[in-house]
Amino acid sequence: MKRRIFLLSLVLLLSHPSFAQNRVAITVDSLVQAALINDEQQKILAFEKERISLDRKKLTTTFLPEINFNGVYNHQSEIAELSLPFLPIPGGSIKAGVYDQYDFSVQLRT
């Protein structure tokens, strides 16, 4: 009798849902996705691609020249005039500057 009670309690205890295994639907797509996520070779290839990309960028910045173009335009509406009485031309004056100034530069770095 004790044995039957023990077996019955054991069966009831083990048949409780907390001890049962949950069933998970496994598809081929989920298996492929899990394999790709956990594949070390895929991770190594991704790092290798990134390294090659950085090497290319480094080579282009190292060996290709860099050209900079700069241009500046200045306009002054008023310019100071110096009037000197001892100039050979009477009433002559000297302008201290110009109305329009242009500056253009090209810079090449190798």
C-alpha cells in the first residue's frame, strides 16, 4: 500500500506542468538563422571585410593627392585718400587701397 501511494504521488508530481518540457516549433529558417548568428567563420569574414574597407580608405588618403581651391572677393565702398601738397601734380592725391580685391589659391597636398 505504501508503495502504491508513493508511486501515485511520484506520478502526480512528475506530471505537473512545471516539470514538462515546453515544445518549440523549429523551422528550417530558424535553424539557418541560429547557425548564421553563431557561426565563427561568418564573424571572422565580417571583421575581415571591415579591415579591408579601412585599408582601402587608408590607401586612398595616403597615395591620392588632395586639392583645395580657395577664393576670396572683397569690396570696399570707401577708400581713404591722401592729399599731399608737395606732389609734382598740383591737387594730386594718393588713394590708400583699391575698391575690389581678389584672392585665389590652389593647394595641392601629396
